[in-house]
Amino acid sequence: MKPRAELAATTALEPASLAEPGVDASLDASIDDDASDRRLGECVRMLRQRLGLSIQELGRRTGLSIGMISQVERGLATPSIRTLRLLGLALQVPISFFFEERPTGPAPRYIVRRAQRRLLRLTRSGVLKESLAPDAPGRMEMYELTLSPGGSSGADFVKHQGEKAGYVLAGTLRLWLDHEAHLLEAGDTFRFPSTVPHMFDNPTEAPTRIVWITVPSTEA
């Protein structure tokens, strides 16, 4: 069975949350999601305009449709990790550029305290990314990913220059490498060239947590 078909049949569910009596938790979550989508869309638009690119040109560079890019910029759609990676490559920034601002307060140059992690919420994709790397310049990107049941990187494979590695902290990760599925459990690790077509998802009913490392290519 092809991964695209499997993922299409999988619904990305939000983690259960506790709410006070009389409070519509789903409405609160929707409001938070909308604000996060608008912030992310404004960031994409700002970068595109800074580079002097039209939406059509950005679509050509990423392979994304003009309609999709327009919806993302207006905060009407939540990009998948794959879409965000393609946008980052075309806009010449790492994915970490799209994260929310760091909480106020001084931060060590080489250390990231748990309370100071920057977040990227792709809740409609069932993905929460927490940046584990300091803001100081460096090539390596390091995140903690939490995948809700059915959460995924997107419905298509992606490939680019560089290298990726990871460690499954909890739950089950289904990692697709060159159209072959690998089920990884807590304690399992992986590393592969980013040129290998890849995607991933959580096919279970429990959240999955992963440390994810990306090393971009040094090539221009």
C-alpha cells in the first residue's frame, strides 16, 4: 500500500485536554490555532516580500500551488512540515525562523532551558515542534517533535540536501524512507541523507515524541 493512501485515510487528532465546566475547550484551541496560523502566514509574506518574490515565483521555486501559498500567507491554512521545509528552502531560512518568539528573559548563549524553548504549532497537522538549539549561529537544527495520533509530516515525500537523525523518546514513529516504511519504538534511532525521499507519521492512538536533528548541506 502506498503511504499517500494510508495517510489520506488517517485523521490527525488533537491531544485530549482538560477544561473547566462550561468552557468550550475546542473553541479556545481553535482561537489559538488561528492566531498561530496568522503569525506564521505573516512571517512567510514578510520573507517573500523581503526577497522581492511574487507568489507565482515562490510557487515555482517550491512546487506549491499559488492558492496554497496565498492561503498560508493569509492564515487560512496550516502548512505541513514538508510545506514549511519547502518554503524555508526557497526563502533561504531554516525552519527555526518560523518558530514563535522566545519567552522574555535572559538566555545563556549555548544553553536552552526547558521553559525557554521556542515553539512551532502545526496543530491541524498534529505536530508540535520545540526548538532545542540555542539561537546562536550554527548549522545543526535540533527539535523535540510531538505527534498527535494521526499526526504527520505531510502527504508527500520530500528530499533536499543535508542529513537527518533522530531518537524516539516515546510512542511509535512510522518513518518512510524511499517509499519503505519503518516502525520505530521508544529507544530506536535513525540517520539518513536528506536526499532520500522521506516522510513520517504516527499511526497509533497515542502521542509520539522524537528528538529530531537536521544538518543542512554546506553546498551553496
